[in-house]
Amino acid sequence: MTFENEWAELRADAVARTRLNGVPGGAGGGPDLSSSAAKKRSAVSALEQHIEPDSQAAGRVADETSEAAARGFQDWATGAGITAALKGWRASVKSLQGRLAADKAALSGTTRLFTGTDAGIAGQFPLLKPGGDPLTANPPFPSRVANY
């Protein structure tokens, strides 16, 4: 085997094993890093119209049922147990609502974040006039080599 053949095989093996969060074609075959604004809007819409209201309604139903049971057993230890469980339930529902709101805000803000980052990075590069010479443009980080 020649050096060139061995080097080509090693490179091909390294490329096959190298992946960034499951990029298609890499080992593992997980999800890629693509993003879809339409899918984000759909997810935000589902959170606003269905998931948040439905989870609030489910929390209220359990509250009403548990409160009725606690009142029915108020003189027994069972009533105290139901009341304690109800406190935990309310805390869980509140936590879930907070997580859903945070997820909705994160999905809504992702597009603005990507756009702002892209604009910030683009601002670091010189703008060339049509037909301009990239070697004479003012780079953001001048090199001493450019002076020779």
C-alpha cells in the first residue's frame, strides 16, 4: 500500500466519523442543525392555542376534584393528605406553565437571535463597492503583512 492510498483511507475514515450534532452522512445519523421558521411558528401557535390552555384546564379540573375530596375528608387524616398532595400538584402545574412559556419565548426569539447574530457578524467585514478590490478594503483586523 502506498502512502497516498493509506492517507486517502485515513482521511475518508476521519470524515466518516466526524460529525457536528448528527449531520446527515456522518456517523450516528442524528438530527441536523437546520432550522425552519415555519415549524417554529407552528410550534408557538400550538403552544398558545392548545398546549398552554389545555394544561391549565387539566390543572383546574384536578384542583376542583381534589378540593372537593379534601372537603369531604376534612376531619380525617385523608383530608390533610389530599390537601398536601394538592399543594404539590399546584406547584407542578405552575412549574409546567413556566416551562411552556419559556419554551414559547425561546422559539419566538430564535429567529431574532439568528438574524441579529448574522447582522453583527456581517458588520465585521468590509463592504466592497462593485468592482472593488478586496485587498484594498479596510479589514476589521488589519495585518502587518498588508503593509509590505
